[in-house]
Amino acid sequence: MSKTRRWVIILLSLVALVLIGYNFVNKDDAVHPIANSNDPTYKSEHTDTLVYSPEGALNYRLIAEHVEYFSDDAVSWFEHPLLTTYDVNKVATWSIKADRAKLTNDRMLYLYGHVEINALTPDSQLRKITTDNAMVNLITQDVSSDDLVTLYGTTFNSSGLKMRGNLRSKNAELIEKVRTSYEIQNKQTQP
């Protein structure tokens, strides 16, 4: 090999080593892209979630058209959710639907837009609750709203501001500006 050829090979080898080193230095930036905290960790369409108690009994079922989970806040957002709660005998007791819902890590479900809570058992005197926004504690089944709420019972309709209640005990209390109308059943008497 001639001296010129050797120097060309050595020079090209050095250039190649420099380029390889430069490439490794710049790859570290590309490997770790910056995540946007406003983007959801995952998205899902047409979900059906079943949640069981530690004893293995079905607590509730949550169906939604679209779900987004944000791991930074530990929050899930649901589009058109339908929640069905169950009692200890695995009987469906309430169905709850809204336009949107937010589920937090402490099992609080915040419902937004056209909230409707319907009794699914025939023995409940409270048949239906409607409001614009509500909160449901999925552990205790406490329900509350600070908006205008309408309660529909078997023989009454009642509306007012601010409601507190519990789905397990099948009760609800309106707190402010309450208006109620009752339907009185006439008893037939025999002569």
C-alpha cells in the first residue's frame, strides 16, 4: 500500500469516528420526547367497566362512548356515561346518566349536563332525580347537587336547590327553595 492511500484511509476513518460520535450525542435528545401533560395517557371508545367489591360482589358497571385517562391528575373523563349500581344481592338498583363525567382517584364521580338518576327497583318511593350537575361517591353512594334538582316519586314531584341524599338508603333531601306537589289517591268506599 502506498503512503498516500494509507493517509486517505486514516483520514476517512477519523471522519467516520467523528460522525459516529456526533450521531450518538444527538440521539439522546430524540430518545426522550417531551410529553404534553394536556394529552391523555390513553383513550378508549365504547368502554364497559365492571367494578367489584373486595368480597367479589358487583358494585357498579360504567359504560361510556369515549374515555380519556390523564395519569398526571389520576382523572378519567367519560362521554355519555351510564352508571348502574348494584346492591349486596347483585340486583341493579340505580341507573345514572349524563352528558359527561369525571372520575377522580378517590372514587368521586362528577356528572355534567342532563344528569338523570333512575330507580331500577319497584319498591323505591323515589323514582327519578334530574339536575344539570351532580356528584356521586361511588364508595358510600352519597349523591349531591348544588343546582336546581327535581325529584319524582310514586305520589309526588318536588323541586329545589341543593340536594343531598344516598342511593343505598333511597333518600334525597332538597335544601333550598323547595316546591312539592302531591297526588292524593282516592279510596273507593263500599256502601
